[in-house]
Amino acid sequence: MLAINHIFKSFRQPEGDVVVFDDLNFEMLSGTSVALLGESGSGKSTLLHLIAGLDQADSGEIEVVGHRLSGLSEAALAEMRRQQVSLVFQQFHLISTLNIADNIRFQAALCQRYDADYEQRLIERLGLAAQLRKLPHQLSRGQQQRVAIARSLLHRPALVLADEPTGNLDEQSSLEVMSLFSELVKDAGSSLLMVTHSREMASFLDRSILLHNGKIGALDDD
């Protein structure tokens, strides 16, 4: 599903190069869910961007669903993201001019994998049936994140990459959304790699790993 081999990544700063990843290695099996924890500035979001093909490593190789990213053109990377990978962020990135129904269908329509029956199941599980004709600004933050989750799963992607998906929600909404999200990812047959700072949110997933000093390791209490 996901293989990260000997990744080195640095950023050039006025005071010199800053190394983010130093011989980073990680593997993830299909159908599993993994929480990625680490202190601010440890490179968690950068790693998601590398996996999604939105940024490039200095050296090493990333393989996503059988695709070696270094060998793909920009067009091929965009097609991989469209078909195989979904991204969920703190900011919901809903399209303000589209109603909720059209927001949910957006990516599935783009990749021609729209499934009306599955859409209905997602809408019911996420409690969005009464919201479909509304615009995003008419929904609460928790409801907007539920829409983003429905959109990310409707085409049943192989891999979901989530960056602090409950970071903009209050504690109760975070727990409710995270519980639903983890269940629906499994139902979709997708894999989930989620960046979080919260061990409570991480507990909803199969396992947790720690990003520290440019490398990935187990949590102290794992």
C-alpha cells in the first residue's frame, strides 16, 4: 500500500539547510490505519505532502499503491491523487458556491466513480440528510468536516491522508467525528494515515508511530 524507503528531505533557510528527514523508512499495509504523532515542526505535514506527490524528497523513494512517485509526471501524480488518494485537512476546503450534495459528489464525479447507493449510506451515517441543499457557510464546523469526510470516501480511495482532521473542532465534536471517520474508512476498504497531536484521537486507529529527529519510531508506551 505505502512504502517509504531511505527518504532524505531538507529545506534551505538563510541560516543554512534544515534537515527534516534523515534516512526515513516506513511501511503501511492495505486496509490499516496509522496515527502519526510528533512535536510541532517535526515534519508530519511535510511527510503527507511527499506521499501525496505535492512535494519531492531530495533522495529516496516513495511507493503509493504500486506507483513509484519519482517516476511519475505531474499529470500522472494528479491522476493518482484523483483516483487513489484522498486528502482531509483541518480546513475543510469545501467549495463555497456548491451545495452540500454537490460538494460530497465532487471528487467521485471527477474520477467517474460515483456510487449513488454508497453515497446514501455515507449521508445517513454522517447525519447529513437534512443539509444537502444548504451551502457550506450554513453548516457548523462539525457538519462541514462530515461533508469533507463524505467527499473523501465516496470514490473509495485506496489511501486517505488526514492532517489534524479534527483540529478545528471542539472536544465533543472531535470525538464524534473521529469515531465516525475511523469506522467509515474501514467500511470503504481504505487505508488511513493521519497526522495528529492527540493520543486520544490516535487511539481510534490501529496503531501509532512517532516522528522525531527525522526518523519514525514507536511511541514510548507502545
